[in-house]
Amino acid sequence: MYRIAALHMKVFSSPFSARGEESVYYTAVPWKIRLSPNPFYDRDIVSIKDFSKDDLEFIFDTTDKVSSLKPSERGELGKGRALGYIFYEPSTRTRMSFEAAMASLGGSSIGISDLKSSSVEKGESLADTIRIIDLYSDVIVLRHPLDGSSRFAAELSQNPIINAGSGSEEHPTQALLDLYTILKVKKKIDGLSIAIVGDLKYGRTVYSLLYGLTNYDVDVHLVSPPSLQIRKESIYEVQGKLNIKEHSELEDGVLTDADVIYVTRIQRERFPDLQEYEKVRGTYTIDENTLAKAKPDVAVMHPLPRVDEISQAVDHTKNATYFKQASYGKELRAALLALMLNENLPE
Ligand code: CP
């Protein structure tokens, strides 16, 4: 299933959102007669670039609403529905949070996380594998090492595809939960200064986050070793939409300016030459000395897993936001699944 949902986004606003008061949806018709369905119903989630600011705010409002439902109400939103997944690369958070989210909606999950126990091991193609998962489930979560894999799968499947990481290209639901976390912790996104630190070349969460941030008025510091700078084509895409400064050191000026430090792991598995990895491993470590130079309320985020980029001493500070971020991942994914599976959510 691949369709462009942008056509009907402009006339829709969240029934959960105070911002909805300005919309055609609320002002022109009684709420039960919808001018436009939920824009995420049956929709693929392939790239964060497909989301407008209204879309993002709608998802964040829905996440608040779904999180506040009683378990019995929440358990109706996915009742009798199945999430199918396949992870061609390892995952802890994304897979488990989708499973936990689906269970909280009253649904079930079936999937493959160990390729060796699947027919991929016998040579079954991605296309055939997706066609089969499509037969058994209502929504499909895919992680794959190739850029473009989720868009390819979306063209094949009848049911919607969620990109859970496509090569070093994108990880859109990670960006949604990252933005949601910033909003919850900082109470706003506009006006913030965000430092993104680490492997900016191969880290797919970085690209989705940057594209998502283009919807906001933010300053961005990109901090990486020269060999791991952001890919130029992405800089061109966000140029003019973000105020970006690039650095090779985590300078004091960055630390004193940043409201959020978003740390990323150096993606060892994506280096064509491991000697190159050895040259940059451990380049940056956020520790108590780093925090001493930063704003007292700086939020330290990380998509996780971490290796050595954040000292464990930081875990016990008020700045450590990465476990909260992982927790919001379940809530945001539950809201997203509820939207994708239900044309109309209950008031
Ligand atoms: N953040 C993230 O994608 O984590 P996993 O690789 O554990 O799913």
C-alpha cells in the first residue's frame, strides 16, 4: 500500500486537539460528520519528510490522549488486529516498543527478529517475505539495511508499512518520539538550540530528526569527526529551513548554547573499513565534566543503544533524558498504531 496522504491533510485537525478549533473539521460540521478521515488511517510511515507540522502536532496530541485513556478504553483500539514485523537488523527498543504498544491497544504481534529461523535463510526475497507478512497482519513494521527498502515494501503490501529503520537513510518513528520527548521535557520545540553529536554520516536517526526539525524554528549544532560529517545531500535539503552550524569538536560555545544534546552511537556496522571506525571510536563522551559546562537544564538524549558516548555517571543526573525517551517511544507508537488502524478514534 503506497499512497500520498497529503491531499486531505489540510482540512483535518485532531478531535483531541485544542488547535482543532480553527479547523474546517470543527467549525463547519458537527464532529460526527467528518469532512476528512483521520489522515493516518491506513497510511504508510516511510519518511518523516511526508509529515507537516500539523501532522506532527496531531500525533503528539493523540499520544497525550491515548496515554491518558483507561486500559479498558485503550484496549479497544487494536482489538482483534495483528502487527506483523520483520527485522533484518538487530533491535531492542523499536521492536519491543511496537509489540508493547500493540498489546496495550488489545492487539497482537507476530514477526521475525531472528532471520536464521525464517525462510529468509533459505533465500526468500524481501518482496515475497513482505507479501506473506501482509497476508497475516494489519500493519507491518520493517527494519532493513538498505536505503529505500520501506518504500519498496510499501509499494508491494496492501496493509500499511512502518519504516523501523532503512539503512542509514531514515528512522521516522524514532524522530517522532524524539520530537515528542523534546516537547514533553522542554514544553516547546520552537526557539530551542539542539546539538546533534556523533556519527552524523551513518546515523539514520539523525537524518529523520533533522528533517522533522525543519518544521520548527530551531538552531542546530552538528558535531562530528570530519570523516563522519552529515551527508551533503541532506544539508542541501534542510538548508534555509534550519540555522545550522557544523563543528568537529564539542566546543564550550556549543555546550553553553544547547538546550538539548542529542548524542548518537558511532555506527560500527556501517563502516566499509573497520580501521576507519577505530580512528573515530570514542571521539566524544558526555560525562559530568561535559555537563558542568552546559546549561543546568540541558536535556541529554540518545536514541540508544549507547556504547561509550554517555558515561553512566550521567544516568543519575536530572539531565539524563534517554530512558524517558525510550519510554515515550511506546506511547507514541501506540498512538500511531491507533491512528493507522482506526479511521475514527473515540472522543
Ligand atoms: N533507537 C533504536 O532504534 O533502538 P533499537 O535499535 O534497539 O531498536
